[in-house]
Amino acid sequence: MLYPSSDALRKNIDSKYSLVSVAAKRARNMQEKGEKGTLNSYYSIKFVGQALEEIAAGHLLMKTPVEGIEYEDEK
């Protein structure tokens, strides 16, 4: 993967496992629900690449879990 670089991605989300999880969920939402991207233009034409570009730009961040709350995607 050339763009965005892994260093740029790791500035916003420190764990590579969390990075994969966030990008996959965002790409799935973009594909299945037809959600529009948050950037004006994208380098990549694929949803995963677009999700990674949003993370690198700081438009997409990971939520920190709150103990005792069951999130919708954990069911």
C-alpha cells in the first residue's frame, strides 16, 4: 500500500488491529448503506482505500469503549 502510508495512518489510530477494524467497518458502511465519503475527492476508487484515506485525513477516528455499555456491532 503506497497511499496513505502506514505511518500517516498510525498517527491517528495507534494499533494496527484497531486500524483494520475501523477501516473495514467504514468501508462496509460505505458499500452497503451507500454512505457518502467525508472527503471532497479520493485517490482510491475502492471503499477500503477511501476509508483509509479518511483515517489519514483525521476525518475518521476510533471510539474508545465505555465499560458496561454493549455496542450495536458487538451483539
